[in-house]
Amino acid sequence: MTISRVSGSRSYATAAFIILWLVIQIILPLVQKFELPTFRYRWARFSWSMYSRLGPRYEVRLFRIRDGGVAEPIPDVSRYVSGYRSPEPLPMIATYVSEEEVHDRFSRLVTHIARDRRDGYTYVASIRWTAYQRPIVPGLVEFHADAKE
């Protein structure tokens, strides 16, 4: 075997390796990012979107109401949510994988507050989605928990 034949086969092997590596780097994230066979976009933790994900944005208001339905501030709300002043809207970016996790978090929070307070009020978490949520998620979601005396 001559030297030119060895270097030629090395260049073919090198070219094949580079092409295979590029195909894996491009195709694998595409398959992770778009659901097959519909090619519907989905967020994938380890793909191109892991650095550029636009997290859903929302505002949450925590307050309590009596029978009349007028929103009143929750006394000592900082005990449950650090730095929050009830009933003002608190803008947030969802650091969760889905909107359902945000809903679950705040429904559990108002349930906990209601069980802890037991003062006859109804505690409410009002979540208004402001950007980047999925179209099937309603723009405003409220969770109510009764604090029975």
C-alpha cells in the first residue's frame, strides 16, 4: 500500500466522521424539539432550546374575599410568599416545565393559607398569563380555598 492510498482513505474516513457528527448535531435536536410525526413544537430540556427558552410569563394576585366578593389583602402574606404585598399583582416567569405545575403550586399555596388561617374568608390565587403560554391554557385562572372557622 502506498502512502497516497493511506492518506486518501484517511481523508474519506475523516470526511465521513465529520458528516456523521454534523448530522447527529442537527437531526437529534430537531427530533427532540419537534414532536414526530406532527412536527408540533415542544420544549426539550437538552436541545437547542435549553439556552433560549422563552418561559411563560404571568402575574399572580393573592387575596381573600368574604361573601361580598371584594378583594382584601391577606394579612402577614410575607409569611407565605417572601417580598409580596397582597393583593398587588406579582409578575413572574415560569421556571417550571408546564403551566399545570404553576397552577398546582398556587392552588396548593392558597389551600395551605386557608387551612392555616381558618378565619372564614375564601382565599384566592388569580393567575393571569401575559406571554408565551400555550394556546390551550386560559388567560386567567383562579383558585379558591375556603378557610372554615
